[in-house]
Amino acid sequence: MHGRAGIVGSDGVFLYSRTTSFVDCARTHPPADLAVLCPWEPPEARQPPSNYIWHAGTPLDGIPGEAPSPAGQVFSPAKESLAGRFARRAIVTQPLDYAGIVIRDFSRTFGPRLTDYPNAGMVRPFLFHVPPDPVPDRTYIPGGSASEDVHTYEHGDGTHRLRQPFASWLEGYQLRVAIPGPVLGLLLLGAVLGTGLAGRYRPHLRAPLVLTTAVAVTLLVVPPATAGFDHRYVLPALAFLPVAATLGCRVLATGVTRLTAGRARAIS
């Protein structure tokens, strides 16, 4: 980014998509220029947040863009400003609804299995298939089909070439080796508890515990808070959460050992 703080230039549009899960324009009373972004469905019938960005026939899709290319029109300066104002108004007016939606989507991280959320088409590509899925024969953005886009990007047909028996090994591996959502919850619990007790039982571990736990929690919370839940957003946290949980368990083990020894001395 140049001239502003941020990683991407589409924060307004993504934050707008987050608010579509709960916003009630009868309560926010947006001015006329923002009212055009009010979702048409009642809150209980809303689509996943990403649909309001990428699908046709949504309020955002009906706002003219200023960028010269069809791809750029999704995130044009005009849409960014309008969507950002709408989102901030919704969050300030309905803070408890916003918090409830964030907590709900954050809890999806710890579900017992991989779900088809936001839709099956988004989840299936994360799994390795034998034979592999073909490139979809459709147009996502006007100006070229998916197969034409892949051909341009790959400088070839983009055909997957599998090598056996390694491909079948990989397919079997992903079905049997995984970190279920409840285990992620236990790792997070161990990290948080260890962080709270590190100053008492392992002071030298407090700094690395705070750092790794804070990074893991941030990586898990920011997507549901600013866009919406997606299984792929959980992956970066896996680089920090196991480390934080391991350090946290060391703190907890030390605490249990000292408490047990103290009770033994008191009895004797």
C-alpha cells in the first residue's frame, strides 16, 4: 500500500459484507446514499458475507464503479467509501448484534468437522482429489472464462498431472491426519490459561506465551470480525497456536506439580 496504512485497499467492502449478516436498516436509518446498500432479505435469510461481494444481484453489485476494468469495479474508490461508511454506521448502531455475529463465526473454528461454509464450492478445493477437479467451465469476471484465465496464467493448459502412488498417499493422509476443531479449542484454552499463570509459575515463559497467544488469537478473530468465517483463514494460526499451547501446558504442569507438592507437605 502507498499513502495509507493497511495490507489491502478493500477494507470498506469486506467490512460491509460482514455487516450484511446482522444490519437492520430500520434501526440504523441510513441516509439515502447509504440506503441503497441495505440487504433485501430479512436477517435470518441472509447469505454468507462473501456472497455480497462476489455474487451478482446484490446491493453492492448494483452500485456503479469507477475503475476501468470489470475486476476493479468490485473495489472501486466509490464503492469502498460508500461501503465503509455503511459498515461503520451499522456497527456503531448495532454493537451487540455485531459482537454476536463475530462470536458465532469465531465459534465455527472449533466445530467438529469441516463444513461446507460459506459454500461447498469454496471448501472442496482445499481437499486433494484423485482424479483432480477440472477447471470450471464458467466465467467469473467478464472478459475471459476460467479456462482462459488459467491458460494465460500458467502459459499452458493448466492440466494437473498426478504421480502415483504419491497422489493416493496424499489423498489418504488428508482424510486421516487432521486437527479437529475441538482440538484447536483445547490448544487455545491451554495457551490462554498458561498465559494467565506464567507470571506465577514460569516468569521466563510469559513473554513468548503472550506473543504467540496474541498472534494466534488475532489471526483467528480478525477474519470473523472484519469479513466472515472461512476455513482457509484458520491455517495461519496453526503456525502459532501449537507453540503457544505447548508453552502454556508447561506452565500448567509446573503449577500442578507445585500445588501437589505443597499439599503433600501440608499433610505430612
